[in-house]
Amino acid sequence: MDAFVELMKGILFAGIAVAFFVLAWMFLRLAGVFSTTERTIKEVSEQVVPLLGKTHVTVDNINSQLSQLDEAVGDVAGMTDELDQTTTVITRGVRSGVIKVSSATAGLSRGISTFIGGERKPEGED
């Protein structure tokens, strides 16, 4: 019976030793994974931080360009309003001139026809 107990103790110690070595091997592998992960994170950080800086500069440039475009569009809108006002003034002037020329032409035509044909009363007058 003592031999059996000694055998069982030996198997138990051997099992514990194997479990310890397996556990140690797993911790070493896990340390390797953590080391690789840390290295990868450092490399990504080294690449991402400059990219973020460049992105910030690019966004600032885009905002500047949009601001300039906004000013240009505002200027064009102002010019369009001024052109509209100018067109309105010219249209009124031309319309007024056409009416005056038309009235003068009608009066001149009536005067010439009265001069040539004698004096006649207008159709509405009695």
C-alpha cells in the first residue's frame, strides 16, 4: 500500500510539474503577444499622430478656402444686386424715352396730316 501511495504521489507531482511547465509556457507566449501588441501600437501611433497633424492642417486650409469662396460669392451677389438695379434704371429710362418718342411721333403725324389734309376734328370731338 505504501508503494501505491508513493506511486500516486509521484504521479501527482509529475502532473503538477507538467501543469506548471504548461502554465509557464502559456505565460511566455502571452508575454510575446503583449510585446508584439505593444510594438504594433507604438508603430501605429508613430504613423497616426503625423497623419492627424496633416489632417488638421488640411482641414484648416479647406476652411480658409471656403471662407474665401464665401466672400467671393457674397461679392458676386452684391454685384448681381447692383446689376439688377442698374438694369431697372435703364429699363425705366428707355421705356420713358420710348413713350416720349412715341407721343412725339403721334403728335407729329397728326400735325403733318392736319397740315396736308386740312383741319379735321378728331373722331371723338363734335
